[in-house]
Amino acid sequence: MLLGPFTKAGILKLLLTSLLLSQGSMKLHKNIGEICRTNLECFSECCVVNEKMQKICARRTLFMQCNIWKKPNGYFCYHNNDCLSNCCVPIDHRPQHFCAPRTIFLKCLPWKKKEGEICSSHKECQSQCCLSRYDDIPHCIPKTGVLKKCLYLEEEPRWQS
């Protein structure tokens, strides 16, 4: 059956109207970097949490995945998959964990205490050196001397100066 001129115009008008409506609805979508609540709000259909813990519209990866922001080393975390390194390690005996780097063998580096912190073994310290001096409370200290040994340098007696 052949279509009359009014029917062709009606179909054309219907197509044009649907095209304009779809263009208008695309403008309701948010662009990359804008704050969102759900994936459907974003033109990319990808609403993720950023480093400021805000949900924003983000680009999809090459494989059309939402690229979820992961915490860098040093940030507090709850699970390994919270971290960019996939290493969420405990801090001492506290309930807190933090994102830590991996070794070249892909092992998570354990948390180590910094210089001056109280320790109970060499393994706990970044310097691998835990010694007590006068107060019988061991602290992490830097290694000293030409051979970088774990020892306190003797102070000069005050009567010689």
C-alpha cells in the first residue's frame, strides 16, 4: 500500500519529534566530573567515588568498565580492594588499617614504626633497629656508623668538652 503525502509528513514529524526528545533527555545527563548519585544520572552511566569521597560522573575504561577510584598508599582502608595496591594492612594492634605498597614479589609490605616510636623488636621498625637507652623503654632508632649498624653512638663525656 502506498502512503499518501499526509502520512509521509506524519511519519517524518514523528521521527523528528522523537529525535528532538531524545536530544533533550541527553542534556539532562551530567558530564564527566559533575556530582551525581546514581549511574543513570551520568552521560557515561558511570558514577564513582573520588579522592574527596564525593560521587562524580567518570569516564569508562577501554573495556567499558566504571573506573572506580582506589585509595593510594597511606590512606585508611577496610579491605584490600579499597586500595590501589590491593594491600590493606593493620597498624600495630589497632583496629585501623591503611593502604601499603607491594614488594617486587607482589607481597604486601607490613606496617613499620617510624624513628622515635616505642617498639618491642627490630622487625617492627622501618630502620630494623629497636634499642633502649636509659629509660629501659625500647624505641626505633636509625642505624648509625660507616657500616650502618644498629647501635647507639656513645656521647662524649661532658667533662672532656
